[in-house]
Amino acid sequence: MASSTTYRLSIFDSIDDGHHADYLAYLIHQFSQKPDVELLLIVPENFIQSFKNHRENWGFDLGNNIHFHPLDASTIERLHGQSIYKRSIAEWNLYVDISEAWQASHGLLMYFDYFQLGILFGKKAHFQLGGIYFRPNFYYRKASWKSALIKKWMLRFSTWRSSMKVLFSLDHKAVKHIRPWVGKTQVLRISDPVRAYELSSADVEDFKEKWKLPANKKLCLIFGYLDPRKGIEAYLQSTQHLNQEELNQICLLVAGAISPAYQKHLEELFPQYPELEVISIFQELKGKEIQLCFEAADLVLMLYQNHVGMSSVLVRASISQKVVLGTNFGLLGKLIQSMHLGIVVDAQSPVQIAEQLEQFLNLGIGFSKEQMEKMAHENSEQAFAETLYQGLFL
């Protein structure tokens, strides 16, 4: 076993896209600067190769204290081919086996929600455990009492059986609702980490030219993994309530990774709104290109359908100091309102969305620059890693 001055932290994640890859890259970079931590990442070999090939372009460090245990394609296929319940147990057991063979002193579950069944019915871990709780939505008013009760008892028994040291909640409002159910487990709020890049005006202009973004229109951005939950359809329907002069002032930019089926759906849907200019970037963006989307935008749309928890899109909008038109549901709605980051609507109401688009075009939407700066600072990758370090080891 390692000396008491060195922490041996193992992390498992079988998914290598979206926020999963971003979180892992941030932790590699930040823990590369903490020599008292030996970090083992049990992750898909695709992520390892991609990170090593692109890390210098992305600006990420890779210290000698960072180690990888690759999960090959056949292993990933075998794990992901099981039902969600069997997969939870299989991935948990694999994580425990690899971590204990490596003599980990600590473990971190990047997606605690998913591993609760594995913890309950799988192997016993003999190292201190922490987890990130993404969707503690049992306290939402719209949650059914039966579902909420099941989630509360799952939370209680999984944290008890694992002797979990610390649980990090991405939903800051949920912390007080989680604490009564987890015994001695410490509960800490943690921010959704986002990397900020220094960009020149030339970078922004080059990006606009590359994607042929109009200079004489207000650019409305929908960013992230594109699926029906993003509210694209609701936004398109809202434009039917705008007059021709207002339609001529706006352009919709949709940017992000997408499934082939949903891409086909959107490509058939967009031509049904010929008066609206739509530009699509159907690919996963990395590094500076993500921030360039926000820098180029005038309005960030977060018309998520019943979204639970936090979203890095809100942080990215704050970094670029762009006003948000977002859902009034859940944590996102509360943050947008309380921090004056934009305006909220019923994201399922095209009429309400259209009314706020009219206000944006004709009067503008107010926001607090100071609160945006606060949001960006609290959700930096440095703050994310430091919270994890303090909660896991101190």
C-alpha cells in the first residue's frame, strides 16, 4: 500500500463522450499538478487515445502521476449490451476488482446515480468512496411519491453499504434534501466545470466566416447533445408567432453531437420553416470551438423539456456574457431568475417563447454582468477539482 502521504484515487467511466470526456480531461489536467495524488482512470481506450493525441491542442497537462487502465471495445460492447440493472452491477464489480488490484485508497464514481444498484448487490469495496450525484430529483414537486421514496431508500442503503465518505451534488438546492438520508456521509455541493479560453476578435470572426454566420441578424444558439429534450421543436413552433420583420432579424444556430436518426428528423423539419434561417453544426465540438459558438451568439436558448439539475450551457453563456432564454423548470429556472442571467418561460409553450423573443428583439433582455462573472468563477475546472480534492482526502 502507498504511504499515508500519497492518495491513490481510481475513477471509472465507461462512457467517453459529452460531459463524461470533459470532466475526465479536467481532472487529468488539475490532478497532474497535485503530486500527492496517484490517479488511475479506468476508461475506454478511445478516450485515452483521443486525449493523448489532442491534449496539447486543447491545453491539458498529463503528469507522471496519471495512469490509465483501458477498457477495450469488446469490453465496452459487452457491458453496454446488458440491461441497465445488470450493467450497473457488472461495471461496479469490474471497477472494484481493478481498483483493489491497483491498491486504491480512494475511489470516485463520476455518475453515482447509475451505480447505486451495483453498490447494493455487487462486491464490497474496501477503499474510501466518493460519488457525484447528477439528478437527485426526488424532492421535485412533480416527482411521484413512489419514485421519490424508492430513490430515497436507494440513496440510504447504497451510501450505507459502501460506507461512502462524501457525496457531491451538482444540484445545489438538493443538498439539504439529501443529508437526512445518508447517515455519516458528507454531502457537498459541487459546480458543473467548464474551461474558459482566451479568444481574440479575429478568432470569432474566423469562426463566423467558417460557418457562414450572418452579420446582420441576431444569432440564437442551441448547443450541446442535440435530442428532443433540447426544445428545438418548441423554438421552431414559436417562430410561427413572429411577424416577417422579426423573422428577418433572427438566425438559429444548432450545434453539437447528434444521433443519425435525430439528425435526419431535423433535416426534414427545418425546411418546413422557410422564413427562418437555420445553420446546423451536426458534430461534437471541442476546446475553443465550443466557446466560439457562444461568443458568436446573441441569445442562448435553454428551452429544455423538464430538465433536472444543472447544465454547463448556462456556465458557458455566463463565460461569454450572453443572455439566456431558458426553461422555468427546476434548478435551471431558479438560477436564471435568481442570478439575473436572462429570462424564463414555460419551455413547452411556443406562444410564451415567441413573446420573449419579441421582447429580446424589440427591447432586449436585461442581465447581471456581476452574476455572470460569479457563475463562471464558481464553475471553473479549478473549483471543481479543488472541491473533489477537499471532500475526498481532507
